[in-house]
Amino acid sequence: MARRDAPEVNAGSMADIAFLLLIFFLVTTTIETDSGISRKLPPWQPEEQEPPVIKQRNIFTVLVNRNNELLVEDEFMEIEELRQAAFEFLDNGGGAGDEACDFCQGPGDPSSSVNPQKAIISLVNNRGTEYGTYIAVQNELVAAYNQLRDREAQRMFGKSFTQMEKEYNDPNYTGNKDKLKDQIEVIKDMIPQKLSEAEPTS
Amino acid sequence: MSKFKKKTNEGQPAISTASLPDIVFMLLFFFMVVTVMRQNTLMVKNKLPYANQVEKLDKKDLVMYIYAGKPSPRYQQRFGTEARIQLNDKFASVSEVQQFIYSERETKREELIPYLTTALKVDEETNMGLVSDIKQELRKAEALKINYTTLQGDALRNME
């Protein structure tokens, strides 16, 4: 009996099938990773505790009302000015002796903060405040901290704080990561992010 | 009659498409590898606010998502237009947040639990009252690392 070759399978439609799959994955793909403002919540404390005594000059109060308006240190303010105001508060450096700030460039106003370690930004919002406004305020306050950290990192290590953090998180960075981490810690110790959030008023 | 006869016009030779499947497969594999399927179907309006002082949130397996916002139009009949919380694939009340965090923790390896982050995907029109309630519940559940997920952009656009 004559052996017959198996007939060749027609592969012409393979491209069509592959295209179909391709289009499916194209549609379902989301390449971008999520990003956002990271915060750490304070631990839950069931019983009321005595609040620590903080001098009024070291607190920078930001109030947001239900109409999304800002009241900063008892004065009405537009959100565009908030970053600069917070930056000036942090950079004031009005302390003397133990509390003196050796790197601040502010005017040393006696009614503003003594140094960035002591300075606290307090954010109070209303239950009716819109989330978008709240994020905008958070963003401006974090930006004020970053602005000051950038300046100090530039002065001490010759590159900005955001650049240092970016390099630290970059897996392809070739420099000395341990040294970079120490430098980041130094800056974070110098200018800690002290952002306190009170429970919203109703 | 010349020896080198001009070729008669027989049309352009057909381009071989034999390598087309290979190219398409290459693309296909690329997209298969980078695809991340959406874990939850959104049942709430979710227009995130803008911010530019952001940190990236990688390691997707260490993130728990909490959505909040007004129910989408097709659920408004049943659930109204008041902003709600969505956990996994259903609407939830504030008191269910703690339970959700505990059950999410169960599914993760023990040594990874301290690194878990809660991503809050909240619609920009939501009132802060709801967000604060969620935050209080997270504090009770000791899920202290949170991330307000935002879009990249100028934060002042939120005010418009």
C-alpha cells in the first residue's frame, strides 16, 4: 500500500486568530501604575489623652470649610498662596539658644515657628469639604515640605531631595545606595513632616 | 529583436505575508505580559483628584483598594445618589471596612502584612465626612499606611 504524506495544515488563519487575541489584550491592558500621596495614620487611641503642650507660634492652622474655602492662621487665603505661606512658616527659624535653626533663611519672626523640627501644620476640615479640595491642600503642604527639603539637600549634598529619592527607588542606580539612604535620613531628621489632622468638624 | 528582451509587465510580485503571524504573536506576547486585569468592576463614579507631589505605588499584590463615590447611574435606582463605599464587588457600609481589612490580611503571607498599604480611590466630589469615617475605621484595624490615589496633574485643577 502506498504511503501517503499527511496533508499540510493550512496556517493561513493563524494571523487572524493571533490578531483577535492581540486586540483583546490591547483593550484590557492598563500599563500605568497607581500613584498618589502617601500618608501614615496615627494609631488608634480609645481613651482621651491629654494633648501635649505646644506653643501657639509653632502651630500653623489650616481650616477648610464646607464651601471649600481656606482659613489659614485665622486669615482667609486662596489655595495658590498656601504653599508659599507654609514654606515661610517652616523656614522662619525664630528660635534662640537650644531651639535655634542653623539653616533657616526666614526672617525669624517671633510670632512664627522656631525651627522645622518643632513646627507642626494642623489641618482641620469640615465634614462637607470636597475630597478634591482636601487633596489639593494636602498636595500644597507636602509641596512646601519638599521645597524646603530640596533646598537643604541641594546645599548639603549638591542635589535635590526629590532627585535623591528618585535615585534611591531606581533599581538601575549605580551609585552608593547606603550613602544615599543616610543622606535622605539626615534631611528627613532635619525637616520632619509633621502634619497633624484633627477630626473633622460637622 | 534584441537578445535582452524587456520583461513584459507581469505586475508587482506579491509581498509575502508569511512572517505576519510571527510579528503579531510578538505583539501579543508583549501585551499578555504587561496586562493587569482590572480586579474589581467599578460600581461608583470614580474621577480621581489631581496631585503632583506623588509617590508610586508598586507591588500591586501588597495593596488593598477601597473605592468610594456616588453610585454609577445604573445603580442609582437601588442605592440612591449618596456617596457610598465599595469593597471588592459590592457596596458596603463604614462598619464593614474593618472586616474587609482583616479578611484581606488573611490572604497574605504573614511576613508581608506590615508592608500592606491601603489605597483610597475616592471620587473628587465626595464629602470628607465619609473619607474621615473610613480613616477612623482603618486606624481601628491598624491599617495605618494609606495612599490617596490621584492622577498626575496640577492640584489646583481640583478646585474648579
